[in-house]
Amino acid sequence: MENEKGLTMRIVIKVGTSTLAHPTGRLNIQRIELLCKVMSDLKNAGHQIILVSSGAIAMGFGKLNLPERPKDVPTKQASAAVGQCELMYTYDKLFTEYNHTVAQLLITRPDIAGGGRRRENFHVTLERLLELGALPIINENDTVATDEITSIGDNDTLAAIVTCCIKADLLVLLSDIDGLYTANPHTHPDAKLIPLVEDITPEVMALADGAGSALGTGGMSTKLRAARMVTSSGADMVIANGAHPELLYDIAEGRAAGTRFAAHRQEA
Ligand code: GLU
């Protein structure tokens, strides 16, 4: 598959915890199977795919049989350590079915903030993995990133940083919401989905209510901040509902799906 200009693209896809896990913290098998199938197909069509996957903490607390997402740091870190294995085991198994090779990259804020050697190493490794045809899967290194100095904090921001770093064409944030609405659709049933945002004005920023889901970390405000970062670096960003992974086909072809934030392309 090619986009509307007949080109293949470099696409960063961020999958949120609410897309990957049931409220119990256990894996949503049907969902992850379909996601891996669609991403494999996009890769077969010639697109480069980089996956930023949340879900380590949720998968870990599910596997450790804890009753809910932990709130204290050591239990979160322990859950992430367990869950990251489970996540990569699952991705490895599913992508291998479609003959794709996955690679795990775990990073923290000091690895990529402010340039420097570690960011360069990260960038070089990522580019080499793409040249080698591998599918990089990135998450925050939750077992060592604990505070505002070491942690990026949410994977919407991490995905935006990765998109800018590798000059991707498109970032897709798959979440438990269809896109950006004119008001909070949970409290305003007549709220309308906004299909295209060309400028992220203060009025657009004010549409975020900041709330994350019970399982994950981000909310609409982290997504809008990600959009601001990504569009000003020249890439498009789309927020779409991860419950429908086949939307990725429409998004890659530039067709309407979710909310698209248009890149601010520099005039030549
Ligand atoms: N790194 C966290 C995890 O894998 C998720 C962060 C987020 O949801 O934004 O559980």
C-alpha cells in the first residue's frame, strides 16, 4: 500500500495500554493479534514501522495477580519488569508469524534529552534496525525511570520525541477515544469529532481535559502537546481508536480517520 502520493512512509505508531489490555490488566488477545497483522501488512507494503508500545505495567500487574494498577513506585517498577517480558514475548510471537523481526529499545529521559552521545547512539541504532528491515518496539525503561528527572512520563511524549528524532512522516496515536472532540464526549453527548486540525491554537489546547484512563498514563493534553511537537517538525499526527486497528490502512493512505493534525511544512 502507498499513500496518496504513491510513496511509502516512515510511520511511528503508539499503542496505549487501554488498547492492549482488558481492564483486568490481562492482554486483549484479539486486539493485539489484529494490530500485529495490520502493522505487518503495512510493512509488507513498504512502509517503515516503528512501534511505541505501552502496556508493561498493566501486563505486569495482571500477571502478578494484583487487584489493580499499582500506585507505589516499587510495585509499578516490578510490574513493568514482568510486563515488558510478556509484551515482547507476545509481539515477537505474533510478528514472527508474518515473518517480521522485532527489536526492543528501552529508553529514559537522560538518554534522549538535550542531544548528546546517548541520543545519537539511540538514533544510529534505530536507523540501522530500519535498514536491516527490523521492526523496532520502544518503551520507556520504567524500572529505572522514576521521577521527573529520569522519566519522560508518558508514551505520547516518547512517541513524539521518537518521531522528531528519526524524521518520520507520520505519528499515529492509538487510544481508547476516536479522536479530538469539540467537548468531552463523556460529559457532552452532542460533542462532535474534529476530523482535521490545521493549527494547534490555544482554543484547540483548551479542548483537552487532561484525564488519563484507568489503565494508562496519557490523556488528551499529552496528545495535543505531542501534536504540537510533531507538526512543527514537519510530520502529520493522527489520533484514532485502537479498538479498530484496520483504521491504520486509511490513515496510511491519507483518508479520513480519527483526528489528523496537519504538518507545518516549511516552504521550499
Ligand atoms: N511505559 C508505561 C508502560 O509500559 C506506559 C506509559 C504510558 O501509558 O504512557 O506501562
